[in-house]
Amino acid sequence: LAKTTQPISMDSYEGQEVNITCSHNNIATNDYITWYQQFPSQGPRFIIQGYKTKVTNEVASLFIPADRKSSTLSLPRVSLSDTAVYYCLPPSNTGKLIFGQGTTLQVKP
Amino acid sequence: DSGVTQTPKHLITATGQRVTLRCSPRSGDLSVYWYQQSLDQGLQFLIQYYNGEERAKGNILERFSAQQFPDLHSELNLSSLELGDSALYFCASSAKTVPQYFGPGTRLTVL
């Protein structure tokens, strides 16, 4: 049975790098791992997606080890506006796209 | 603006009633996903459609049903509503294998 685990919450300060790790076992081997950001009362927003090793875009980096049993979202130099809930979405063998429980990131000044 | 539209934005109704939530995907996206998010809870996968066909089903109650029409818009029907059905309901669309663009959601309040 697939299980996805993320830390419930994290605190950081402005300007710091934040790494959020999601553990996911028994995932589909041939599809992407995806991360989203959600602000209160808004729909989730796609941040980044990767299959293996490292992916970087203008917002974040995503690190995926060879066994793909985890993924780490890295946010460089966070600001107050990065305070949000971050969800990982591992690929599913069953077609049921089940999000992790979400990590609430609080960025402090 | 994600390009996904959902109507209505807010819905207040009573227990036992039936409601229909509507979603219009981004132009060209064939997949539509429905998620439920209760207060301070995560995103619960309900159902996915691809080009009019049901693709995957999550923990969707028997009182709930959905469909995707030939013009690719989708509707989520919730019947015999209970207090616990109060939640935000999100629709997402995609041209890939994961939900890419989420709508603003419909906030359902059951009194």
C-alpha cells in the first residue's frame, strides 16, 4: 500500500534556504513526482516536477534519489510570501493521485 | 489565473439537499480531477476524468457522482448532503498525467 509522509510544519526565517522532504513508497516507476504550493482559500499551484536526480526552475529545486522513495523540495532564500502549505504528489500505481498531508511553512521576519 | 473556472464560488444549502458543482478546464486540457478539502485538512482525491471517461476513483462517497461532458466541462453532484460535506471542492485540469492547474474552488456550506 502506498504511503506518503511529509513533516506537518516547518519554521524558517527570511533569506534562509528551506528543504521539505516527502517520503513515498510503492510509487509508480514511470511517472513524475510533483510539488504544489497552497495559500489559504486558494487552489494549489504547481511548483515543480521531476523524475529523477535534480530539477531546477525559477522558483525551486527538486532532488530525487535514485530509489525515488523520497523527494526534497528546496526553496532558496525564502521570503514572507513563501508562507504557505506545500504538498508533494507522488505518481500512483493505481491511478489515484493522492497528495501528501501537506507541510505548513511559516517564514518569519 | 489558472484558466480553470469553477462555479459557483460559494454555496450554502441545507442537510438532505442536492447540489451541482461545475468546472471548466483550461482550453485543450482533456483531464479533469476533483478534490475535497475540509477545514484545515489536506486534499482528498475524489475522481478523475479523461476525455469524457472515468479514469480513476478515490474515496468518493456513493452520494457523490461526477461526469465529464463532450465539451470537456465537468460536474460534481453531491446529494443527501450532510454537515460533514461542508468543504472546499477543487477542480483541476491537465494535459499531462498529474493535475496541473487548479481552479479557485467552490466553498460548500451545509447547514
